Amino acid sequence: MRNIYDLTLKELEDYFISIGDKKFRAIQVYDFLYKKRVKSIDEMTNIGNNIKERLKNDFDMFKIKLVLKQSDKDVSKYLFELSDGGRIESVLMYHDYGISICVSSQIGCNMGCAFCESGRLKKIRNLEAYEIVEQILLIEEDIGKRISHVVIMGIGEPFDNYDNVMRFIKIINEGKGIDIGSRHITVSTCGLIPGIEKFMNEEGQVNLAISLHAPNNEIRDKIMKINKVYKIEKLIKVIKEYIKKTNRRVTFEYILLENVNDSNECAYKLSRLLKGINCYVNLIPYNETENIGFKRTKNAQIMKFYDILKKSSINVTVRREFGGKVDAACGQLRANNMN
């Protein structure tokens, strides 16, 4: 049975037409699902009983459940269990510009980046679109507030689950639904070039972030397996094509690892690599974990790295640190409670 949160508004309209009803019924149902936030089809009060029975026969609703919540200041990490027993995590962050959520797109991850906890659990399966949507719905229910920004940067590689991620984006972007603006949605990839090439042809203004983390192939090969398939020169070439086609700025994520990719020489190489590209670099202080041996770059060197990029006319920021005390920071999502 299909989950009703897996349907776009257009698909729901087509469904009602196919059963001999009017397509405006889809807007009513979307309103109940995403504005009134009903918990069952029976709560859709202005829909006839015959239609409600048909909906109950054809669709189910919530399939994921909240298992654990951990909070620290402006961040909360949520552990969810799926209908098949699989577990995923999402992270809620309070910013001065709004409330953001980092959602997962897969159970486990096959990308195997050396510094990332998520990749220690190999990919079990892709998430369906509704399983990503429900992460937002359950967290909004928990906090009683509306989420304004969504980043698809949790467990999994979004472009390894391309179709479900694009469906998810279409559902949450729908104005008659959750209504999160496309410019408030960011997809992060470690560099799956076929996905980037498809993404540049999508409509809308959804943001793209690239997990780069190295200025050359020598270093990137050691810490990111994907670079052995798609070398950095090819990645940069397709990013330039993406920017030319979409006229959108790209974010390059760069985790600083002590004595690995954080030297002044690396900063100069990164500046030369990105020169002339419409982008900004997000420097990320590494979040150490007990399972991985990389160390965090010292603050003084982080600022030296930052200054070199800044003086080379690269737009650069140092990411505000979130959630390290509850293992919710960048690269830490795996869940001690996961199998």
C-alpha cells in the first residue's frame, strides 16, 4: 500500500480523477495533511465517507516513529525507526534566520568518506520520499513550530537516491503543502557527477552544496573514495557547467582535518582551484569521534586558512558549530542506538 505522504499534489489530483472524483479534492486532502496536520484519514471532516474509505483502502499514513531525542542548546538530534526496523537520524538547528532541519536520505551510506561516521554503516537501502517528508512532519509536531530551511545532508548520499530525493523536494516545495521555498532547500553531494548533471536540468532554485574537503586528487583520493571514480578536475568542470546553466552559486563544504588538508599550502591550492567560480567555501571544524582517528584543526590554523582564502577573493565562512555534545554535528550522524 502506498503512503499518502509519497504523493505530489499533481499525482493526488490524477488519483481523484482516476476514481471519478474532482481534482480539487487533492487540494482539500493536502490541506488536511500539511496545514491541519491530521493523524488519520477519518479526521478529514469535509470529505465524504465513501471517499475516505477509498483513501483508507488505497493509502496508509505515518510509517516512521520517533525513538530518541537528544538536545544541546540550539540543536536537537532525532533518532527515527522505520517500518522495517531501519533507523535514521535528523538534526534540528535554530539559527538567527530561522529553523533548519538536516534530513537523511538513505539507511547507511556507501560513499565511505574516511572522516564520516555515517559511512561506517554501509547502505542498506534508499529512503522513500515519504520517509524523508515524515522526518519534517514529526519534528515540527515535536517543537510546535514551522521549519523554514531544509538541508539534505544527513545519513546517505542524496544523488545516490536521486528520484526519491527529487520527489521529496517537490512535495515540501508545494505551496499548498509544507511550502518550503526552493531557495531554502539545499542538496549536498560528495560529487556524483551524473546526479549533478541531472540536477542542473531540474526546475526551481534549490541550492547545491559539494563536499569537496581537499584541493587536489592526492589528498581527496585518500579521504573520499568517490574521487577515485570522479576526479577533482572533472568535478570542477561539471560545476562550472552547472553554474553557467543555472546561474546559481554553489557551496563547497571543506572539513578541516589536522595535518591532512589544513596547511597553508592547501589553502593556496584551494584558492587557485576555485578562482573565478561563483561559489563560497564553508570551512567546517572537524568533529572528532571515538571511532575515527582524524583530529580537529587548531583554531589558529583555521583562521589562517580562512584568511588565505579571503585574501585570494574567495567568499568564505567558518561554519558555526552545532551539536557536538550530542553527536549531531557534521560527520557524526550514525546513532549509537543503530544496529
